[in-house]
Amino acid sequence: MSIEIEKIDFAKGNGLVPAVVQDADTGKVLMLGYMNRESLEKTLQDEKVTFFSRSRQRLWRKGEHSGNFLRLVDIRSDCDHDTLLVLARPRGPVCHTGTDTCWAEANRHVNFLGHLERTIHSRKGGDPQISYTAQLFARGLNKIAQKVGEEAVEMIIEAKDDNETLFLNEAADLMYHYLVLLAAKGYQLEDVVRVLEERHR
């Protein structure tokens, strides 16, 4: 975790600091709560986000009644150490009204490629019986590279016709297998983007 509890300035807010909760995968801001030292320690210990409820004057774990917990990924403090950024993965709607966020916004993956890439990396070493991606990794680099070549050829063939659906599906297949190949080589899309940025200068 990125947080150092001793540096947090709880005194400035009479024992409380605001805690902005952000979805670790989508980047969407989910809610705002408040933490005291005890709730912060509890959050770090249990890896489920716990706040201090100002109205009830007690610790309050998000989802304790609904089951819609916030699974902790990381916590960071701002430059003045009096506000927290909580990165979490929500289990179900975050707002008590049933919406994804407390601002009634849909929590979708804006950067879906980033989400897909993380999913692909998480499949490394997985069970080939239940995951096609894990199956590809198990077959090895040569097989993955071969699949990228096959998908590239299929996309080129579809590019010569006017069937938009088939072309886009083949393009998606190529992109997916390309990301698998990058992962198999130990790289990420950002490594390729860095090369492109250098070329652009």
C-alpha cells in the first residue's frame, strides 16, 4: 500500500479525513466518505473499505448490510496528507439508491483495452480447461505468435469485402491475440505506446 498512517493529518478535520473512493479498474469516482485513524487501520487490515459514519458516530463498513463491499486495492494521501484517495473494486452498486456511483453515473470501463490487458495478464498460469487465454499461454509463444499471424490474414481478407461486422470481428480477434502475445513476451501496451510517442517527437 502507498499509505503511511503516521503522516495523515487527522487533527485538521477533528479526527476525520475525507476519503474519495475511485474504481481501481475504470477510474470512475464512486463515492465520498470519511475516515478516522481506526477506520483506516481497519480498512488496511481487512482489505474492505471501512468509514467513520458521522451521523451514527461509529465505524461503518461499506456493504455491511447490502453485501456491496468495496474491496481495497490501494490508498494514497494527497500532498497535504489530509485527504485520502481509496482505490477499490466494488461488489455491486455503490450508492444506497442502487446506482453504480453516488452521482448516479454508470460505472463502465472507459479504457476497455486496459481492462482487457489486465484480465489477460491475470490468466497467466490459469487453468487451461476453463480459460481460452490460459490455454494459449500454456501452448507457448510459438502458438500465440502463429495465432496473431492467422488473425492478421483473416482481417486482411475481410478488409477486401464490405461486411462491416465480419471485418470488425476479425479486427477484435487480432487485437486480443496481439495483447496475449505482448503479455507472453512480458510487455504491456504502454511499452508499445512509449515507442510510438518517441517516434512522434
